[in-house]
Amino acid sequence: MLSVACFLQRKAGVALMRIFRPLYEYALRWSAHPRAPWYLGGLSFIEAFIFPGAPEIMLLPMTLAKPRNWARYATISLASSMVGSVIGYMMGHYGFELARPLLERLGWLSGIDAYVTQLKSLDGWAVFWLLVVGGFTPVPLKIFTWASGIVGVPMLAFLAAMLVGRGKRVYLLCGLIRLGGERAEQAVHRWIEWIAWGVLLLLVLAGLYFKYLH
């Protein structure tokens, strides 16, 4: 009985570790949909101010499926994120106090408050570069857009930082996939579980940093 229990426990552990491959294969099927670019744009748009997911969920499999369209897909994602970033900025600037209870329930309030404090301590180019770095980190983009609106970062500086920060992220990802070609697709398919768990770990660490250490 003990050996059977151990066997079932190992099987359950393996199944838990392999939860991302089916999701990745499902995303690959969605990436072949005729309206996939529209879905990518919509996801990139809402992710910038409210949705907890990331555009890479669709951007990665779409670029793997059609590497020659890498620049088009990156541009769609970037343009949509830019528009969504403005929405997030406005929501932070004009509606933060009303949305505070909701943000607290979602677990975003501590991250936003920490980032607001950091932005208030900086000025000039320091704010610009902080936003640029923020656009490339695994920290959700909405944290930066809301915090920028709350502080009142100048709109032109905010847009420039979002353009550079998010732009280099999506173009670098898509460009690397284009250069890697079939080998990149095979590598992602083989290592998707480790890649996904690594990204998830980074998100958890980022959340803990903003909540307890910053």
C-alpha cells in the first residue's frame, strides 16, 4: 500500500509540474486563428491597466507559428499596450481613491504604493529610466501605469518611457524567435515547463519585494 501511495504521489507531482504544456499547446492553436492579431491587440490593451495576464501568452506562440510576421506582431502588441497605458495612467490620476478598495482586494495596492513612493523620490531623467526598466521587468505593466498617473509623471516622458521599455521587450522577444527559427520553437516546446515556472517564480519574488521589502 505504501509503494502504491508513493507512486500516486509521484504521478500527481509530475502532473502538477506539467500544467503549462497543455496551456502552451492550446495557445498555439489559438495563434492560428484568423483573428489572432485582434486577440493579441485586445490582450495587450487590457493588460496595461487591469488584466492580470501578459501579452506574451499570445505573442510567443504566434511568433513561433509565423516567424516572418515577428515585427508585425510586436508592433500590434506595442501599439495596443501604449493605448492601454494611457488608460491606466488616467485611471491612476483621476480614479485612484475610488479604486483603492478594489486594488487592495486584487493585491496590487502594495506594489502601486511602493512604486508611487519611489517615483516621488526621483525627478527628471531618473523617472524616465525607472519607467524604461519597469517596462522590461516581469512586474505587471498596470503597476507602473497606475503609479505614474497617481504621481502625475509628465505625459510625454511617460509615453516615451513606455515606448522604449515595452518596445524593447516585445521586439527583443519576437526578434530572438525570428532569428532562432525552428530551433527556437523546438527549444520552447521542450523547456516550456521550466520557462513558465521560472517566470512564475519571478512574479512571486517581485510581488514579495514590493509588499515586504520595499
